[in-house]
Amino acid sequence: MKNTFLLSVAISLFMTIGCQEQALRESSGFTPLDSLQRQIAGFAAESGGEVGVAAKNFATGLEVRYRDSARYPMQSTFKFPIAMAVLHQVDEGRLLLEQPIYLDRKWMVPNTWSPLRDSFPKGNVNVPLSKLLTLMVSQSDNIACDILIDLIGNEAMINDYIHKLGVKDLAIVANEAKMHAGWEVQYSNWCHHCEDQQSALRF
């Protein structure tokens, strides 16, 4: 929680730079990005963990990076490229956003975060594809995530799709169920923060 808070503060500071950069240059002569880099380094030192940052203000083009070349576990951020892969199949006409997806009871496993399971604990229900996407992206629903991975194939297909977009330094190997089965498995889904940023740009 502390690391997340510190990183949120750093990103919030970065987002204000686009509006303030010119005024700060004229009044003080220093580079705002240099100041932000120092602040991020300070937050990282205080956190006691390994911190990496890659952020871009799409409106101004300003970028900031800090230790972004290391491999970081993606955690739930891997749900974004999964959504990209699903929407690609929608664009190709292989899936429809409004199509019903049947949820068998076998999907409704305990001990994982899932508003979907909380709503339909016994399964045996049809849910629109668009609803599964919304639950995965906006509420980080783990069961919806694994259902979507299964729907479009498997983790390897998603990994290959993202690589074909030119985002190479990123790996999607394990779904949520596999990650819950063993602590170390989460590290098999990794990215460089700059590559995660590039996947967002390609979206």
C-alpha cells in the first residue's frame, strides 16, 4: 500500500508538469522533469522496495522514466493487453460485444477477487462479452479475466498478439488461477514499464 501511494504521488506530480512546464522554466530556469526524477528517486528510496516508473503525458509528449528497464511482475496490469486481444477479435468479427457468454459453475471458484462470482455464485448464466470486459478492466475481476483468456484461446495467443504489435519486452504466461496456485508464478508475467506504456499507446 505504501509503495502504491508513493507511486501515485509521483504520477500525479508528472501529470501537472504539462501545464506548468513553461512557467517554471521562465521563473526558475530549472527543468521540471529533472525535479520529478529526483522526487521519484526519493520516493523509491523511502519505499524500501524496487520501484520503476514509465509515464507519458499524451497531451504534451513529456515522458519520465526511472529504472524502467528491469523486469517487473505485471500483476493485474496484464488485464489491459488481454482486453486488447479480445477487442482485436471483436474488430475482426470473430466475437461480438453483445454476444452472451455462458458461465459454467466450474468458473465460480472461491478465494479470488471476483464481483462476477459474487453476483452469480452458482454460475449457469449468460453474461454479455461487454460485461466481462468491463468487470475485468474496471473492477479487476479475476474470474472474468480467466474466462476471457479461455474464450480467445490461451495466454500464448495473447502473448503472440502483443508481440506482433511490436511490444516485445513483455510476457503473458499465466492466468489468474495459475498465479493463485503458487507465489512465484506471478513473476512469469512480466514487462519493462516502458513496454507497458507502449502497449497503451498502440491501443
